[in-house]
Amino acid sequence: LLGRAGCLEEASDFIKYMPIQPTASVWMALLGACKVHAHVELASHAAEFVLELETQSAGAFVLLSNMYAAVSRWDDKAKLRNMMEDRCVTKIPGRSCIEVNNQVHSFVADDILHPQAQEIYTELTRLSLQMAVVGYVPDTHCLLYDVEEGQNDFSICYHSERLAIA
């Protein structure tokens, strides 16, 4: 609760001085609060404890990696991803689903396996161009990859949620 309220240092102190050994879940709660309040250094500290207690915690790796990306710390992000590979930790990709005419369609980012992929991508391109004409500019500050400026719009366009909508 302290972390969610933005009292991150107090939350960290509370955890340090708990009368029992904090679990990985406790440290993950602090890590999540650090993400909400963009406190990268404390997040790194919390993630160390999570990964000490649960060496296969994909959630801790991914959360901290995404925080590093958000502040353009690409080398730190790459080190974490390499550590994930060394420990054989994998993250299950996010998936978006939509039901159309009593049939469920499921997508992951950049999905090309759907039987109507060609039509979906054509529709997304059409919609993106139409939105640009009326002045829509995608928010690319939260992209999690170090890409060239012109590629940012492309990265956002093929998110699994957009594929499902198209």
C-alpha cells in the first residue's frame, strides 16, 4: 500500500525491517510500485531480491527490462535479457482475443498466422493512414525497443490488440 501510494522509500524500509523474511511476492509488489512511479533504481534493488529468491521469475526480469527501456537504458535492458537467456527464462507473449460471429480469434504482436492476416494488415494500414490525416500521433514514449524514429509507428501498429480490432 505504501508503494502504490508513492511512498517508495517508506515501503522499502518497511520491507527491510519486517520481523519475518520478505518473500519474493513482497519484493515483486515493491517492484510493481516502482514501475507505477518510475523509480528505476529502487526497482533494480527490488528485482535483485526477487531474482535471488526466485531465479526463474520472468515477471521480475520483464518488468525491470521494460523500465530500463522506458528510460533508454538499452545496455541494462540487454544485460537483463541475456541473463534471462542464460537462466533459460522465457516470457509467454501477451495475447489478445476477440469474438466475431461466435468464433474466437486470438492474436500476438506481429501475428501473421491468422488466416485473414493479409486483410487485417491492410485494414490496419488503412486505419493508420486515416488517423494520421486527422492529426493522430501515436504515443511512442513507452516503446520497449531501441528502434529508429520512423519505425516507432510501425511497432505500435501491429500490437495484438490492434490486430484483434482490425
